[in-house]
Amino acid sequence: MPDSALSALGLGYSVDGTYLVADTNISVAAGELVAVLGPNGAGKSTLLGLLAGDLRPTTGSVHYGDTLTASLAVSERALHRAVFSQTSPFDIPLTCTRVVSLGRYPHRHDQSISPEEDAAFVVSAMEATDTIHLAHRAYSSLSGGERTRVAIARVLAQNTPIVLLDEPTTALDVYHQERVLGILRETADGGKAVVAVHHDLNSAMTYADRVVVMASGRVVANGTPAEVLTADLLASVYGVPMAVLDHPLHTGKIVLVSPDRDPGSAG
């Protein structure tokens, strides 16, 4: 694998003596899309917070390239990674264009970037996320799915080498789910290191180069989707029977839940 754009070694995070993430090693190369999977409470969002530098690890370390994340100021981290979070406030009294423009704020001291280039990043990100028609709308007036897309546009406009996303397709309809997943794939193909927490196993199967499966705060599998997303492993992690079959529409696999119940029973 090429040199890592993002790496974590021996990563652990505890609250009141309980480890939410423990003994975790991860590396993500430029040009790679990694999906983090696992049941509720597995530690996925905590791991993302650690990778973003928003949480300070109890053990271990995170590096952006050769740089120790803990050594960076907030403004410096913002030049290395952009973060989409489910906990972003929704009552922001700004237009959508202004919200997306906030992604350019970390670059404000870079004299080599003109105001026209900044504006071009904003427009490009809004066009990619199908939010350009919302440009003059108040962010607080949007639906949940629209807010998600505007927030992802802000992340894209930030134009950092590392992109971290926590459940980026939540609240999106099917069309926009596929559009956002395609954007993440294109973002990785463009040379960025992309890490996305997902609950949709089939999205990970289709779009990710690699999947990291977590359970009880630990990584239990790390590899390509075909290697990792087996029926046995998924059933063990999620606690329900799974089937992994050939996809009927394209090359690859599809994951189906296979409830352990009498097919003739009512319910």
C-alpha cells in the first residue's frame, strides 16, 4: 500500500474507565475509500472523532502523513482534514452559500488562492451535491436531507487531503444516497483519503476499496469488501443471519438479512 495519508497506531479512548475504542490500528492511503461498519455502540463515531483530532486518545496516536495530529492547532487540522458530523447544528442563521463558504475559512491566509478560486470551490461543491438551487435559502429552513447535502458540500469545498464522514447518507432519498456515494468514490479516485462511517452494508460493498468492521470498540475485520463481508462474520457481528449473494444487476455481491423465522408464520 502507498504511504498512508492517515494512520492510527494503538488507538484507545476511555470514558470513566470504560474503553469505547481500544487497540485500534488503521491506515488509509491517498486515493482510498474506507468504510467503517458495525452495530450501534461499536465505537465507529468515536473512532472518527479520534481520527479527526476532535477527541484526544487515551492511548496511541493519530498521524496525518508524518505529522502527529495532537501537535496541530485546530486551524492547522482544518487544512489536513474535513469532517462531516451528524451532530452539526441545524439552526444556523446563514444562507446555504454562506454555510458552504465556511469550508474555505481554513484557507483564508493562503495568499495564493484568489477570491474567485474560493468562490469556484463553493459553486463546484454545491453543484456536485445538487444544492446550487438552495444557494439563497436559509440553512435552518431546509429539510434534513437538504441540510445533509449542504453540509457535505461544505466538506468538499474545504478541499483537504483527508475527508472524514459520519453516516453521510442519513436522511437522504435513494437518488441522493447514490449521488453522494458516487461523489465520495470520485473524491477518493481524485487522490484524497476518504473514511466514511456507514450502516448500509451494500453501499460499502459497492463503493468502498476497503472495509473496517468494529464490534465492542475493537476492529474485528479489515480488508476488501469481498474478503471481509462474509455471511458468517456479519451474522457474528450484527447478531442476525445474513446471506451474501451475487448482485443481480452488476458485478459484485449483495448482503441480505435472513431472519431466522418460520416463513409460513404470520407477523
